[in-house]
Amino acid sequence: YEMCIAEEHTLNMLSENDLCHKCQVEKESWSWSTGSTTEEEERCIQPYSLVGLARVYVRAQYGYKSLGTQHIFPSTSCERLKSAWTATVQRKFEEILLQCTSYMLEELRLTPATTLEYSSCKDFPIMTASLVDDQFLDTGRVKYTSSIFATKNDYASVKLMYNAEKGQLLQNPLKSEEYSSSSFEDNLFDVGMNTLYSTAKQGFYEMYMEGRLPVDIAILGASLIFTVVGVLIHTRSAFLTIMGVLQILLTLPLGYFVYYFICGVTFFPFLNTSAIFIVFAMGADDIFVAVNIWESIRHEMPRDLTTDQVAFYALPKIAFATFVTSITTAAAFFASTGVKAPIIASFALFCGLLVMMDYVLSIVIIFPAICMYDRWLAQGCKSSWVSFSSMTVPEEMPDTDIDEERREIEDWEKGERGE
């Protein structure tokens, strides 16, 4: 009964704003002199729903011998439907619904074929999966269902419906003289029934995203600016900052290439675009780690070492440190790909791939950029574009085993020369 009232309220709202397709339908009336009579009026097409099927079934029980589609949406009032919906009628309707759901699954080859006879479904109106949820056959109760309204699909009409849904006008109980004496006005949604409206072609979703797009772009811009400023302050180099931003920006197309062409995943929900914030964080973290390790090694080793010699020690440490942080983060995302929700699984997969691609690019871009940065400083470059302040080298050597380090460097140089 509550579903019926909610549908009537939605139909009234659609009809008042000319947002639905209309047709001539029967309207029931009753008087003491003539009894129950029917007349035709133009109104919105009744939605395809469990309520519609219940109307068909009740009318079949009280006069119609066939449940054919010519009577699929007779306009039996909610009050009449409630009075006719006895325990016996409800039990028989549930039995037919269970049988027809099983029949539908067999026809779609979603379940193994059986020898059961579904004679009651032969004349039953079209059964679709939207009427019941995936637990219906196990529980015998419908927890989630859909009501499909024949609405207009032009942009102006969809926009009006979206604004009505946004303002919760579709979810308010019907306020008309026909139901003014009923008690459902105060407790319609106290029975545990919640409603959610959407469109077949995702019109509501697209309009919601249109409204959110300026805000999301502003947040994205602020995140990028914050990342750039943080990297610039930490590295004190515009050159390294630009290379870091390039690494971050190239991570996205490279990650999508692996996601789509190598993994073969074509489903790409809008949620995946929020992974760019994770890329910002991971990219900046890799830059901080690489610069800190390089400067630490440069300070600890003899002043006269060349950039190539420093790189010989720095690269393994940088690669290992960034690999540990990247692989643990990626593993956490990849572990989440086993969830049943496709949106969450694809988001976790995409984020995990982005983290690993960010690691690869940090080795390919950031490490060579630091080598160039160090070499320019060693050559006495004073350009503020390279560095705001040069890396300082201690006047006195630190208390380390310099002789052993020099021997390792000499061995490495001999290996390079093939001696």
C-alpha cells in the first residue's frame, strides 16, 4: 500500500509538470445508485512495478481470466487494491512471483534448467530482474525493487525531475483531498521504505556531476598548487619541481594504459578520477625521499667526488626506499580488488597501478633530474632556476670509513673501464 501511495504521488508530480507520457486509462468510481463504474481519462502511464503486477493479479482474480498484457496497468485505486489484498491473495501472488523469477533466470541461463512447470507464468506480464533483488529466491521477500516510469527524456524535462528529486519533492507524501483523511501522511516512510530516483540513461548522474564539476576542479587545482609549493620549498629548485610535476602528470596516462590495454579492464567509473590525489601524494613523497637521500650521501662523502660517483651510492638507496613505500601502498590497494562492488574493485586496481607507475617514473625521471641538478651545482651554476640555495658540504669530514668508501669507488671505476 505504501508503495502504491508513493507511486501515485510521483505520478501526480509528473503529470502536473507534464513530464510523463500519457494515455487514456480507466478510472474507477463508485456511487450508491450505480455501484462501481469505470470511465476513461488521460493520465500518466502507470509505472511498471510490483504494484502494477499486483493490480493485474487482483483484477484477474476478480473477473479477468487472463493475465495478458492488455490489462497490464489497470488504474485500480490504492484504496481498492488495499481492500482486495487479502492474506490469501498475497500468498498466491508471492508464489507466482517466485515461480516466474525462477523461470526468468532459467530463460536467461543464469541458473541450471529444471523440469518444473511454470504454467502460471505463461500469461503473466513481462518479468524483469528489476522487480526483485538477488536474495529473493532464498528469502522469499523483496528487499529492493524498482518502479519504472514512462517519463520524457529531453534535457528540460530531465532537469525538472532532477531539481524535484534534489529538493525531495518526489519523496513527500501525497497531499490531496483523496488521501487527506488517511493516516499515511504522517507515517508513510516510517514503515522502512526508502526511495531513490534515477534515470535509465544516467541523466540525474550527469547533472549532478555538472554541478559538482566546478567545485571538483577548484579542489583539484588547490591540491596541485599545494603539492607544487611543498616540493618547491623542500627542494629549493624550480627545475626539480617541474620534473616532479611532470612525473605526476605522466603517471595518469601510463597507469590508464596498463589498466585498459594490459589488464583489459574496460569499466572505468568516475570514482577512478579521484586517484589523482593519491598520485599527488605519492609523487611528492618520492621526490622528498630521493632528494633527502641524495643530499645525505653528498654531505657524508668526500667533497671531490663526482656526480657519477655519488649516484653509484645514491641510486640503490633511493630505489629501495621508494620501492618499499610504493609496494606496501600498492599491495594494500591490490588486496581490495577482491571486493564484490565493481566500482570499489576497479578503483583499487587503478590506484595500485598508479602507485607502481609513479615508482617507475620516479626512477626514470626524478633520479636523472637530481643528477643533472647536482652536476650543474658542481659546475658553479648560480641560476635561481636550478637552485635557490646550493647544497652545502661540511668543512670537516664526518667520522666515517672514508678509505673503504674510496676503495669501493675505485673498484667501481675499474669495472666501468673494463680493467
